Amino acid sequence: MFKKKPFFIVFEGVEGCGKSYQSKKLYNNLKKKKISSILTREPGGTESAEMIRSLILKDYFNKKIKEKFDKYTDTLLYLAARNEHVKNKIIPALKQRKVVICDRFVDSTLAYQVYGKKVSPNFINNIHKTILNGLKPNITFILKVSPTASKLRLSKRKIKNRYDKFDQSFYNKVQKSFLRIAKNKMNYYVLDSSKNDKVLENKIINIVLKHIIK
Ligand code: TMP
């Protein structure tokens, strides 16, 4: 039997890895089992955090502006959005003993800003200490994808985001960073998502049920 309890699940991976698709599938599968959950994302998830998200993405797309956000400004915006999201959505939902499914969280900041852009990890860790106050995902799914599969998925997208244009070597670097983050860690599941089929969807719901139904 499922005894209602707070549970925090995060999906991570490079663009085109299928994490948004799989997090939606998980949300629907939990709903079918009448397990109360919310589906959210980063950057974003609340009205104010979504405003910050569009600021980040607009900066990248506005061709007229030559002056782009410095990498520390960019990082602070991700962290500002996270603060809004954690305080106004994640914590309240966990307090209501819901399952929270989040499309990206702190490991994205590690992979993109620290490993990708060489932002100081101490700078980020210090801010995280204050804004997260010990909040950690119960489980994290890292979806690993082949370059061919991610390229194909990205080419089908109507709305491109800033990293959709980056070259393959950047993706490879980010994916490697996610794998490095997951290495030897408890509660991390690295799953191949190149196929994005029912097999993966079932694997994910079974892992989650194993954790939450005791
Ligand atoms: P999305 O593609 O999952 O919607 O995410 C938007 C972009 O934001 C994606 O390219 C990854 C990037 N990102 C970071 O660079 N750092 C972060 O901390 C987060 C949450 C996202």
C-alpha cells in the first residue's frame, strides 16, 4: 500500500535526451496509481521563476544586443529562479506529502555552469547552502542518449532553446559531466534513453514504486 509521503524525483540529461517526455510519462503513471504528485521544471516552475527563465533565454536569442549576460549573471539567474521555485512550489508540495517530479535541478547547474562554463563551484555551493537548506532529491534519473537520437529529437522541436544550437562536442562534454556526477552515488539511476520507448517508461515507474511503496 502507498502511504502518502514526500518524495522528490529529478530528471537530468542533455537536450534531446527525452527527460521532459519521461517525466510526463512518470507523472501520468503515478496519477493512474492515484499517487498524488506534481510535475515541474527548472529553470521555471512558478510564475516568477518562469519570468526569470524567459529573461535567460531572451538574452541568448536577442541578436540586436551585443552585450550578453556574463556567465556569473547567467548563473545567478538560474539560482534566483531556483530559490523562487524551491520556496514557492517544491517545499510546499513536499510538505503536503506529494511526490515532486522535477525536470532538471542542481546537477544541471553543475554540468552546464561548473563543468561547461567553468563557473566557480564554491560560488554555487555557497548560494545553494542558503537557498536549499539541505533539500536533496530522493532519486535522480540521468538519461543518457546517443548523439544521433538527441540530434533527431532536437531537429523536430519547434521552439529551440539556447543550447539546441551548440555543437556536438558541447553536448558530449555536458553528458560526460552528468555521468561523472552520478558515478558511485546512491539513488542515481543512469538509463539509456536513446529509444524513448515503453521499456524505459516501465523501468522508471518500477524504480519509483520500489522506493515509495514500502
Ligand atoms: P530545458 O532544455 O530542460 O528546458 O532547460 C533549459 C536550458 O537551461 C538547458 O539548455 C539547460 C539550461 N540550464 C542550465 O544551464 N543551468 C541550470 O541550472 C538549469 C536548471 C538549466
